[in-house]
Amino acid sequence: MGRVICAGLGPGDPDLMSLRAARTIGDARHVAYFRKEGRAGQARRIVEGMLNPQAIEYPMEYPVTTEIPFDSPDYTQALARFYDAWADRLASLAATEDVVVLCEGDPFFYGSFMHLHSRLQGRVPVEVIPGITGMTGCWNATDTPITWGDDVLTVLMGTLPEDDLVSHMQNADALVIMKTGRNLPRVRRALERAGRLSSAWLVERGTMPGQRVVRLAEVEPHDVPYFAIVLVHGHGRRPEIAE
Amino acid sequence: MGRVICAGLGPGDPDLMSLRAARTIGDARHVAYFRKEGRAGQARRIVEGMLNPQAIEYPMEYPVTTEIPFDSPDYTQALARFYDAWADRLASLAATEDVVVLCEGDPFFYGSFMHLHSRLQGRVPVEVIPGITGMTGCWNATDTPITWGDDVLTVLMGTLPEDDLVSHMQNADALVIMKTGRNLPRVRRALERAGRLSSAWLVERGTMPGQRVVRLAEVEPHDVPYFAIVLVHGHGRRPEIAE
């Protein structure tokens, strides 16, 4: 009997993949990965040149969203059917051989693989290989520690309501804000209201070709970066004397 | 001229090191690492069997603390002198050859290397190789996603005052609590006050031999785990509809 193995690919630079992930990917006979229809896909791009020439590839293409609004119940149902169908297909392949699923960053940190992971439980053995998260790649790109001492770090999604963003931004020492894209104007307003815009950095394509590290306050309003994360570094909260 | 290269070792399992870190460590002629006096040191243990037999090792032993309280100004000064001296020594080695500094997890995430990094700026080229953080290894050990959807994740140190811990624990979806050890009783009280103790896990020696994953509520009061992190998983906050 085979397994479904999800390999965390790390932040983008293939050289930052773990030894175990690289070996598993090079040995794989069946390789699956998510992508948008008609796109090469970021996960597949990271492993370019690493796959066994005999490997069979399974691009798992997200349902097209041009007809249905992204946040409608119909789209949620279409997505659920898509994950159901791929869980069945991977389980059936794994009945006889290992299947490797590629996943950017770390699979258990905001990863799409979890939708397959939950559907595969009890059907086939599932293994996950951790990866360096995208945010770790991005704070390394700034060449500055994100946290030290007793700093509190909070990770936020740019999709959150502006007031929630402001309150979290005021209460943490260090910040990571993901899912920026079209949410960037709201993220920027929230940082300004929280008094933290001047220390915010935008990292685009961290560890990848075309990497850009720039102060968020200097990003033009019409500029919508790709694969971008916003960071605010901690300054080393002093340890309190424990009672 | 050489460089000081800090290699992130990842969470503990040597197979989870990045390709770049493993290659850099295997090629190194000068290898430095922090440890407590008289101990092998966790960083050195992770690379056992990977070093070039010709490599020269530089154990950087923290000043002994039995005479001076850990949180006194005298200890802070002793630590500063220790980092000053090692920064000088590494800069002098790097004048002619590369020196590799080993660092558990990711060097820019609560890593001790930052004290050398800041002291080396402008003196020699410094490079940092990212690593999988210890917390990533620990949440992978629970075989459950730490975050999905729009979950807010907050990382806390167990050294923080109890009231601060409670307030952060109430406001985030997913939690990571580091520096547990002797702070574990306070962390546990704070989780109970925040209503989150029943969903908290303790992961000891994540990804290493002797790994233990247990519900925090079931940990005996006299049990003080080593290399332990407390986790509370998110449950997938639903994305709000952006305005």
C-alpha cells in the first residue's frame, strides 16, 4: 500500500527546501499540485528540474471563478466537490503507490493541502514534510530579526475587517500580514491608524527572482504586488522578572 | 575575504535542514555554535556526522550564571562582553576564510545569532540561511493544521506577565507559546483563565528522538518538559466579505 506525502516546498528558492522534501520529490513517480487553470503554478515552478523524468504529473486545477462570485455559497460548493474528487483520485493512486503532493511554504500553515488532509484521514496513510514558511523567507529577505527577547508576534490576513486589524496591530510587537494583494489599501490604512505604517516593510517574491523589499509607505497606490507579505519587526521586548 | 554565514538548522531533525544549509555546513572549515558550559549543545548535536573531518570547531560557551542572578545588570554586562569577544573573533577569522555559525530553528526568529549579527555589521559580509522554525516542527508533530482560512496566530513567550498572556490568548485564534520550562504553571493558569486550556497541546522535542505530544491539561504539575512548545490550533476563521 502507498501513502499520500505532502512535501512542503519552502518560500520559493528551491535551495531552501529540506533534504527530506528534495529527496522525496526526486524519487516520486506520482506528483500532484494545485494551480489555477492555464497557469504553470508556483508549486510546480519551484520543483522545475527536480522531478524524475518518469514522473506522472497531476495538476489539480481550481474551479474557474469567472461565472460565480468567489465568496458565494455556489463557489464554496464547487470547491468542496473539487477537493472531494481529488481526495478520491489520490486515495485510489495511493492504494498501490506513493503519491507526492507539492505545497508551497509549510503545509500546515494556511496551506490548501489541509482540505485534502482532512478528506484522506482513515483512508490511506498521509505524511506531511514541514517546510520553511513564506513569512520566514520574507523576514530573512529584510536581513533583520523579526523577533527577539520577549516580543509578541501576530500573523494577520489582509482580508480581516479594518478595525480588527488595527486592534491586533496595536497589541503586538512584531507583525506579519499575509493575503495582501487587493487588500493592501486597507492594510495600509490600518497600519497608519495603529501608528505603525512608518516601520512597515513590503516584501514581494521573497527568496525568488525579482525579490523586492521596500517601505510600505513608499509603495504607490496603484502598485499591486504579487506574492507579497507586509512585515513590522519587533524591537526586543525586555524579559520581565518572573515571580 | 571571507564571510560569516549563519546556517539555520531547523527544528531538530537533521533531515529537515535546507539543502543550502546542509551543503554549507558540510563544506565549512570553521564552525562556531553556542552552548552552555559542559554541555554538548543542541546545535552541535543536530549536525553530528555532517561536519568535514578537517573542520575546526568553536564552541561559544555562555558565561556561567551560578554566581550572578540571570536577570541582573551584571549578567547583562557579562553577556554583552561575551558577544563582543566572539564578534571580534569571528570577524578576525572571516578576514581570510568563511566561518559558519550554527543556529537552531530560523536565525531571525528569536535567535541568539542576532547579537552577533548586529555587532558584525559593516565589518565583514554576513549571510543568513533561513531554517524551519521550532514551532513549525512542533505543529507538524501534532499532524493538524495550526492555521487556515483567516485565522489570527499569536506567538507568545511564557515569560510574559500572566495578565498579558490572558489578553493575547483571548484575542487570537491560534496560539504558540515558547519559553515554557519553569513558566509552564503560569502559562497553564493563563490558558485556563482565557478558556483555552482544554484545546492546548504540549509538544516536547518536536521532530527529535523522544518527541512527545500531549494535552497540556494532562501534564503533571511536577513535569517540566525540555524543548517544549505549547500550541492551540485555529479552526479556520471564515473570510469576511471585503468591502
